[in-house]
Amino acid sequence: MGTTQLETVPEPKYRHLKTVLSEALDSEFAVGEILPNERELAARFGVARATLRQALEQLELEGRLQRRRGVGTTVAPPRVGVAVAPARHTWPGAPGDDWQPVDAVESETVPAAVARLLETAPGDRVHIVRRSRVTHGQPVAAELLYIPSDVVPGFAGAASLSAPGRARAVLKELQTLELEGQDRTVELGSARAEDAKQLDRLPGAPVLVVTTRYVSGGRTSAAAVSTYRADTCRLTFGESEAVSLLAG
């Protein structure tokens, strides 16, 4: 690798460095190849490591790079198209759903944003169904589906069921209701430790968070928070789908 200095480039340097690095990825590196360490890259371009990290973070966000545990920073393959709403008028877990059930628990504690969506009060019990999504053998998304316990009163968790079995049982009860509609928003976020582990990412890695609200009986009967890998996923939506993209 040659040496390129950016000393005379106007600020902010990381934007120009990102462009130079992107060109280097196209001409000097193959998909999956490991980049030199930060010290070597910073010396090559004559920038501070903080500036280099900013450029690398932007390239990771754009899907050009991946940070992998125990490996380092590698050149990412092209993003995989992932359909977010292939079955617009069905509940989670319906036939054709690409998500795999992982577990289900009942809790009185949910994130404040979810409690507002569900209009639950402190102390209200909520089923939390964890699901995962795999594409081409690679984990691409993790989901938490929140369902107020009074929405599916027919389900009484059975200790004899396996973790995926409990999840399937809650989803089966949910599907007995009439779905009146759904809406969703998409925003940029950072991977929480639990999601990062499930997605084989580092905590804080860029992710796309899709929040879906399901309406039945004139109320929000379920809310799903789906976390997609921003480095490998290109989200696709149906033509009639209304999506709000919030840059965060």
C-alpha cells in the first residue's frame, strides 16, 4: 500500500479520508480481506486515529466495512435485500413468516417507548417474544415482540414447553385475533449488547431499527422492535408500504 497524506485537505478531514478509503477498497482489497490496523492506516494517510475512526465508522454504516469479533475490520460483501413486510395483512408467526421463534417470557417491565405504544400502565403484564432472522446462513436481524397479556388471555405459559415452544404458543394465540392494520417506522441506531451478541456484531455497531405497531380491536395489540444489521441489510418494502425514515 502506498502513502497518501491529507494534510492539505480542508476540514473535516474524515469525509475526504472516507472517499479515499472507499477508492482503496475498490482497487486494493477483496471482499472479506482484513484491513491493516488503525496505526498503519493513520500513518499512511497522515491523520489522527480519531479522524480515521470517524471515516471507518462512516464506511461501516454505508455497508462497505464490517467489524468482526476476534478478526478485525474486513471488506463487506454487497448488502442483502431483506423484505421487511412480505405479508402486510398478517400477524407475526403466520405462514410465510421468515422469523424464527427463540423464546417468550412474561414481564411487567418494558421500554418506555413501547409502553406508550401499547398504552400499558405500570405493573401491566406483557408477553415478550424474542425472534431471530437468518438469511443465507447469516444472522441479519433480532426482534422483540411485545403483546399485552390481556390481548391473549387464552395463553397460560406452560413450564413443559421449550423456549421456542412458548414463543410459538403466544404467536398462535395472537393469530386468533382480527388484524385491522399495522404501521412502521425505521430509524438508525446502535446495537445493544444483547442484540449485538445475537447478530454477531460489536456493541454500538450501526443497526436499522424497525418498529411495527399492530392494531386489533381498535387498539395497539402488539408492537415489534426489529433490529437489522446495517452493514449487510438493504431493507425492502412493499409498494403500498408507508415508511418513515428517521436519521439518528
